[in-house]
Amino acid sequence: MVAFVLSTDSVPPNERLSYWHDAVWRTFVPLDVTTPRDTLFSGSVATEQLGQLRISTVDADRELVRRTRSLIAESPDEYLLLALHTRGRGVVVQDERTAVLGPGELALYDTTRPYTLDFPDRFETVVFQIPRQALGIPESDLRRITGVTIGPDQGLAGMVVPLLSKVAAEVGTYRPEIGELLARNITDLITTLITERLGQGTASLDAARQTLLLRIRAFIDARLADPALSPEAVATAHHISVRHLQRLFQAEGTTVSEWIRRRRLEACRRELGRPRRTRPAVAAVAQRWGFVSPAHFSRAFRAFYGMSPREWQNLAD
């Protein structure tokens, strides 16, 4: 995918502030952006999609960004954002905590609750925008990880920071199918990073449980096309009881069957959104990803996405 770039260099000086406000709004979620009015503002944001991740590099002059309760009510998009700061200084404030960032440091913030981003000087930051439901982390734990500085010398972050930097630099070079796999792996790695970070102050998240859950998810992803994939089959493959398996997923706010259905639907949606000349028939996609019939698939797709498979194809076109 070619990067989608919005830059104030493309507009007249007297329109730059308004343009930048709209650019930030369109790239992330509705936000209130304050910039200095006594100088000529300059900023750009380059955005690329990697599977379920949106990766945006922001390079801009001094600004203050707020996500208020009224903006949340207007657009309740549910994302967790991970900021990898690369130049200048930045401050992330959320849930009564403050993360002060320098180059190479990370912080997380959640679009479902108010937050403030303060950049007192020219800065650059890379933002990974992740659907909250893709993380599978309980709400109570997400509320404890925001507004916290995570340094590159702190545990797993030493591995995560170089990987995220490399992916952000090369995101446009990956084939779509590789991008999908890479996005899922990055999401799982971020989940593990959060688990590790929370475990430093509390034993509420058991590392062994989280590791098992990640292994189970990978097992499910590799067998989505198998109609026989079921909670019983997953439990047997991992030498645990179905009851134990269900408890693992209940802690994430879902069930095993719901997770399998969602992953299958995501795979089907990707195929149905392919260019018309290479797009398979709806019935073929349903069969390929383990649905018992086209009618069952269509009902499940509509229930999850609010439209039929053919309506999704028309939208993709």
C-alpha cells in the first residue's frame, strides 16, 4: 500500500491550522488540536495500513491535542494507540497518569477515555492504531497501562522498539498476506508487552496463562478453514479441559466459538474485498473458511458487520 500523506505544505499559510486540525481528525479519531498562531505552522502525517493496524508517522511543530468526553460521545471509536516517539519531546496524559517521552520511548493511550497529548517542540512520533477488541485484554487492565512511559531498556520493550521501528519504515514493502500475518503477530507482541508491564506491579495477569492463550490463538488461526475446528478440538490439542479453555477466553471478554467465528469472518471479509477480477464467489469464500453453508455465512457476516457479503463487495468496489 502506498502511504497516504497529508501535509500543510500543500495549502496556503492562512489555511494551515484548519487543514491540520482536519488532517489529525481524519487520521485518528475526533480530536481538538491547538497550535501556535504567532508562527507559521508546519506538519505532516503519513499513514499506511498493515492488516488490522494503522501506522501513522506524525512530524509537526509544537501542538496540544485533546480527546474530550464530548468528542468521545460524538465518535466512540474503540482503539488502543501505541506511540513510539522518535524525535523531540512528548507528554501523554490519561487516567491521572503522565508519560514523558523522549526518542525511543513508548506510551499507550485509549480512545474510549479522555486524554491529552502535549508536544512542546518540533517532534516526530509513530502511532500504531490497534482495534481494542483485537488485543483481548480486560478493560480493567487496559485502564492501568495508559499514560505510562515504557523505555527501550525495560524488559520486552528492548525487543519491541526495534521491531516497531523497522515495520514502520518498511510497511509499504510487504505483500498483503504477509502484512496480515505480521499485524497479528505485532498485536500479540504488544499484548505480551502489556502483560509483562502489568506483571511488574501486580500478579493479576498470569504470564503462563497469557502465553498459553497466544499459543491457542495461533493454533486457531492456522486451522480456520477446517469445519471441524471446535472448542473440544482446541482443548484436546493443548491438553486442557474445555472448561479451562472457556475460562481463558471468558477472561478476555469472549468465548472460544465467538473468537473462531470472528477470525473466520475477518478472513472472509479480506477475500471479498479483493479487486473484482481476482475476487472469488461468496459461496466459495464461505466454504474455504469453514462455514457450513452460504446462508449460515451470510447471516453471521451481517450480524457481525451490519451488512451482507454482497453489500461489503459493493462498498469495496
